Amino acid sequence: MSDSILAQAAPPADQRIWYGAEPLQFADLRVPPGIGPFPVVVVVHGGFWRARYDLEHIGHVCAALTALGYATWNIEYRRVGNAGGWPNTFLDVAQAADFVPNLAQHYPIDPQQVISLGHSAGGHLALWLAARPKLAATSPLWQAQPLGLKGVVSLAGVADLAMADQRRLSQQAVQELLGGSPETYPERYHDASPAALLPLQVPQIVLHGTDDGPVPFAISQSYVEQALAAGDEARLVPLPNAHHFELIDPASREWPAVVAAVQSLLATP
């Protein structure tokens, strides 16, 4: 990562906007030049849901997509170590996504043409945003009218929390997020895991490097198999010999596959 564009500061966003009252309930908006309305990519950064990783490192993805004609809404959220984890991380990400129609009142964006895109733990949350309509009304994460999505792009996402916990990813990061084990909190693992909420009933494109260390390729492979078996429109895009961070580096050889995924879900104006 130190030798890539990710080691440099991303081009600044057009606006930093607070979607809630908490200090970390903000997002960076980038809008292409022109009259629009522009389709929107809700971008969720990774970092195993922990406080020390913030939205800055995925800013290059947002700038590159905005240069191609997409508005990007790069969301920050409370994470483990700064009042995040269950349920606040999920509530924040949901609130940020549901803020998109408010943005449309002031910026030339199309709230009917929105996808989510996330990397690593953010890939999990991007898929979860599409899964929200499957939540029971008794869930602490339930919302009456979640933002409708045209699809999801998961970049090395932690799509199956039970499987990630079994593999003890990043010193049991999933248990940090959810407060304990699947045996202790089965309802949390159900409501928080995209794999447990299948079918999502929106198109999903799942990209993953075959040599990924932090999030093994097998997690995306298994997830897409489950999604297809449940009747979803889901596609796995293996990236041969790629590791974890090439997927969010617009200078990488893998980047055109990310662009193609976005373009297949959202037409540019």
C-alpha cells in the first residue's frame, strides 16, 4: 500500500456534510460538473469496523468515480473504539444512506439511481444496506423505508459474518463489532450478516483478489454461491493474483474491473 496512490492524500471532496448530530455522522460528497442529475454511488470504507481506519483512504475511489460521471457519497460512521459496534455502526450507515434524498434537494443528483459500494468491512456494510428490507420489524436495525438501491458492488467484502468469525479474521474483529460470539448473540449475527439475509433481491457484483490475505477469497466465493442458490442475481469477479488493496487503487490493473461493475449497475447520464 505504501508504494501506491493510496499513500497520497485524495483530491478534496466538494462538501463535507453531516447526516446526523454525532461528531462522526458525516460524509464527503463529490458531484461531477454539469447539470445532472447524476447517479449516486454510496461508498463505505473498510478497516474491520475499527476506529483507527477512516474514510480518507477510499477518497481516491470516490474522486475517480466522480471523474467518470457519478456523484459519490463517502460516508463516515461510528466504529469500534469510538462508540461504534452493535448497533451504532449499522444505524449510522443506514442513516447516511437514507440521507441521499435530502442531498437531492440541494445538489444535482438522482436519488432513484443509487448503488452502494464498499471495500472489506465496507463491502459487508454495502451489502447489508441492500439487505435491510429483509429485517424483521422487531430488529433494532429495522427502518420503515430504507433507501432503495439499484445494486451493490462489494470489493473484498466480509459478506458472511459467521464464516468470518469461524476464520477469526483480524483477531476476531467480528466479535468486536457484534459484542460477542454467534452462540451468545445469534440474532445479531442474523440481522448484521448479508449472507444470513439472502436473497437481497438486488443485483450484486462481488470482486475479490484470489491472493487476498486480510479477507480470504473463499468468503466471497461462498457468499455468491449462497446468493445464487437463494435466487439472487449475483456475480463473482475473481481478480487473479490480486491482494487486498488493489481493488481501491485507481492506478491498479484491477481498477477497470471495478469501473465495469459500477457501469453495469448504473448508467452514466
